[in-house]
Amino acid sequence: MCSIVELDDVAGAVAVLAKVDWVGLPGEVMGEAVVDLSVLRARLDAVEAAATGAFHRSQAWTADGSKSSGAWLAYRTRSAKGEHDRVRRRAVVLGEMAVVQAAFDAGRLTARHVDVLGWAQASRPEHFAAAEAFLVAKAMELRWRSFRIAVRHWVNVVDPDATDDDLSDQAGQRHLHASRSLNGMGRVDGWLEPLAFEAFHTALERIEQELFDADWAQARERHGELVNVSHLARTPAQRRADALVEMAHRATTAPRDGKRPLPLVNI
């Protein structure tokens, strides 16, 4: 595969793992296996960040005229340049967060946890070192959404004087684009402020779960106890798209005198 023997060993292990008959295993065993795989993915993400950072610093990507290491990697992996730039930035911030790095290497944090903690470090660098172990513990203790809210709460608490400026900057960055192509397909893209995104994402996830339950029930009728996600009628991305449209339908048909739900924030 390449000149790095250890990487060839990992590729061989993955090839063996790919031969496992997951459908034939008990549900509890499959669930534990998925958890173990998520830990392994996190550890591989940590290795990828280290390798990407080292490759970027080597400047080897300049040999063929590439403008950045992200562009070099995107060309050879046929993927988006932004993905590799994100990994490179992750490698940089990890250099400032030893506790986060250790937890990431052990698979106890995901790449998304690292990115949130990296944002906190960049937002409040003068306070982060003293709170790093505490925030890592919260990352391993809380559910994902509660963890993000807790980190934002910490950022606001340690430097409340900066909060108003931060919120003002975020408010100015909000935008949404909705465009139609020549064949009638529509594209939606934009940025929302943190609280606005939480409101939007909570509603979207709720409807998406309803659609997943409906897809699962339908697939279960066809395949019985052997049903799995490959039998579902829609992909996760398709369900999210349908959930967004369903959200629009519900908003259109909602009574004019309906009351907004009270905001719920869990720390």
C-alpha cells in the first residue's frame, strides 16, 4: 500500500474486519461493535491530524506547484479541499491542548469534540489552560448538544465583557442563500447564530427522527427481524432534506395564533 509498514498493517486489519457478517450477529454484539468502531475512528482521526500537520509543515506539497497542502491532498484523494484544511487546522490547535490531544489519541474524544474545544481555546486562550481538563471531562460526560452548550456557556462566563462583542460579530455573520438551478432543483446554504441554530436544529432533528421511525417501520414489515439501515428507503441526507420540507409545510399550516415554545437550555 505504501512504504509505512504500520499503515499496511492497519489496512490488512480493516480488510479482515470487512469480512465480518454483521447481520448474523446478536443485536447487543453489533451495538458494542459499533461503539468500538467509533473509538477506533476517533483514534484514526487523531493519527490523520498528526500526519496531515506534519505533511503540511514539510512543504513537500510545493514540489508540483500546489498552492497548499489541502489542494495537494484534495487532488489525490478526489475530495473537498476544505476537509483537509479542517484536519490541518485541527492539528495546529491540538498543539496548544495537551489534555485534549491525549484524550483524542485514546479515542475518548471525537474530531468534532476537538473542533469545539479548539474554538473555545481560540476564543479564550488566556483562560483555557486552567479549564482544559474540566472541559475534556465534560466532553466525555455530556451528550453532544449539552456539551456544545456547556462550552459556549464557559466561554461567556470566563470573559463576560467580550460576550456582547462576540454575539454582535456572530449576528453580523448570519446569512442564508436559497437558489434555483435551471432544472428546478433548489440549493440552501447559510450560517445561523448559535441560539438560532439550536432552535432550527432541534426542530429538524425531531422531524428527522419521525421520518426515520416511519422508514424503519416500513422496512421492518418487509424484512422482519433482519432489518438494518441498508433496507431503509431514504439515506440520512435525504431524510434531512425531507425533514426541512416538512418543517416548511408545518410552518405554513400552523395556526396564526399559535404560541412559540419556551426556550430550553440544558447545561
